[in-house]
Amino acid sequence: MYMKRMFSVFLAIIALMICGIQCFADGEDISVDAKADFPDAEILMEASTGQVLYDDAGNMPLPSGTLNKLMTVLIAAEAIENGELTAETVVTAGVNAYNATGAVIWLESGDKITVDELLKGIIIGNANDACIALAEHICGTEEEFVSLMNTKAKEIGMRDTDFHNCTGYDSDGQHTTAYDMAVLARRLVSYDFLIPYMTTYMTDIKNGETQLVNTNRLVREYKGALGLKAGYSEKSGHCIVAAAERDGVKYIAVTLGNGDKDNAFTRAKSLLNTGFTGYESVVPQLTAECPKTIRVKGGIGRELYISCNEIDRVIIPVGKAEEITTTVVVPETVNAPVNQGEIIGEVIFFLGEEELCRTDVVAMQKIEKMTFFKALCILLKSAISF
């Protein structure tokens, strides 16, 4: 096995000498594709709300390439959150991990390695063998793991994604969209324990034997970067899923199908800049009066106190807060019985013709329905009191 790996390294060195280049991402030579013509797509999303702020072909299916690894990471993160794995869990690499090509951390069949190191290998080093080892540990086989990937994609709202493997090797029919990748990134950045992995530029694993360098250079170039992934394959071109946080607001930028690596990073940064400089987070204020009470028919009590639920924050263009309008939808009367907390109506917030958000109008107290017996009791009590 050792001789096999040394021979592979020797061949790689010879190839570099012949080509006169030294430019790799995800273990692939990317110098030859700078002029390639790929269909592309972009999206900008605010993380807390999922609000899409910019969309250029965001729902167009495109090859997913090595971005598959982000779903592999999400499934591992959920397993950790659920107590099924820990960072210290030891995984035994199998022959499929050993046979992985492209970017690898040089796992041998039978190697013992922790989930922590595998996550570093996947997130920082884009390692295909680490993906396979983790997938097989979680589900037994990569095929079962891929089925779980696709199930999870539908579960979290990825509307047009089909994974064929956990690594991102190119496969006919394997695809995703910029929107779907933003949805996936939104879930990933909600796991605080993943952020240190995703924002590390350089580290080592396996007792210093394997050095890892993050291909997502935004982690060291962009203020507030939360990481995620930069990837490349022959079918997908250069793809970047990036996130950043400033002043408590997180934006997610996705750019797919770039023929040029530098342009991909430039576009990702431009999208994030659009979020931070062009938008602001506000809590809409009521511009139309919401009644404090409404009449009740057939109840023990004729007046019901109502109130708005908490109003969600929204993301709007800078300086547009004063242009937000509200529409209050509340009936003039309701029929008893009414339970405390029951939804009575709603308030809708608009910016121009665009709906920003809604909040419920609810009952503040319980009002029982009037019956003959209850009416008789009330009359008797009144007569006694008199």
C-alpha cells in the first residue's frame, strides 16, 4: 500500500513538471478550465429568515460537483447533535475509502481515525476518502448514505437536488440549484460547533502527517466569514457557497458554474457585500391601527381583548423602513366560545406590493359560550346581590 501511494505521488510530481503548473482545488487540476463556458447561477439569502434578496437563475438545475460534501457534513452534524456520534468517535476506514481518488487524506484500509479529524478532512481538505469513511460509518454503505442525503434534502426544502454520491464525483444527472445550496448552507451555519471547522484556513491531522489547506480563501480574506465551501469539478465548474456574519446578521451567497476561479470568488464577495451594504434588518412597526377589543356574540362577556403576536424581523433595502405599510385583517365580531391565544386575525406587512411578513392577532382571554343554564345562574346571582 505504501509503495502504491508513493508511486501515485511520484506520478503527480512528474505531471506538474511537465505541465509547469501548481494549481489545484479539491484535488483537481483547474488551470485548463479558465476559459470554459458553464451555465451559471447566483443567489443571495439572509440566513435567519431564508429571505432571498438576489436571484439570478437560482432555481436552474446545475451539476453539484464537490458541493455534495456539504450535505455529508450536515448529516454528520445532525448525528452529533442527536448523540449518535461525538467528535471523539473512532471510525475505521474501509477499502472504498482507500480507493478514493482526487483530494484525499491518505486513509489506508483499516486506519482508525476520529470523527473530528474526518470533519477537518472534509471541510478544510475536501477529502473524498474522509467522506466515504464517514458515510460508511453512519449508514453501513455509501449507497445507503446517499439515500439518506436525498431524503434529508427534501426534508429541509431543497426543491431540485439529486445526489449520486457523498463526495461530489461527477455523475450524469446529479444536480442541484443555487437556491437549494443556500437552503443547505442556512442549516449548516446554525450549528455553532461547525463554525471553527469551516473558518479554519490551515491545520493538520493524523499526528501532523497530513496538512490541510482550505480552498475557500474567503475564510482569510472576508470580514465576518463563516466559511462553507469552494469547489470544482469538470462538469460543475467553480462553485462557491459562502456565508458571513456582521452585527448579528448572516448572509449566504451561492455562485455556481463559474469558468474562472478568481471570478467565482469575486462574485461571492460581491453578493455578500450587497447584503451588508444594501440591506438592513428591522422590526416592522404598525402603520394601521389594530383594534384593542372586538365584540363577541353568544358569549359570557360581550367584549374580547385582542393583541398582535411578536413581529418578526425582516430584511429590507437600507432606508426603506419608513415605507413599510400594514394591513390589519380582523373581524368586527366573533362567536363564542373563544379560547385564550386563539387566532382571531392577522396583520400583514408590505414594502410596496411585496409582502414582508405576517403576524397573528390573538385572543387575550377566554370567553365561554352562553347557555340557558349559565344565563339563569347569572340572573340568580344578580337577584341575590340586589
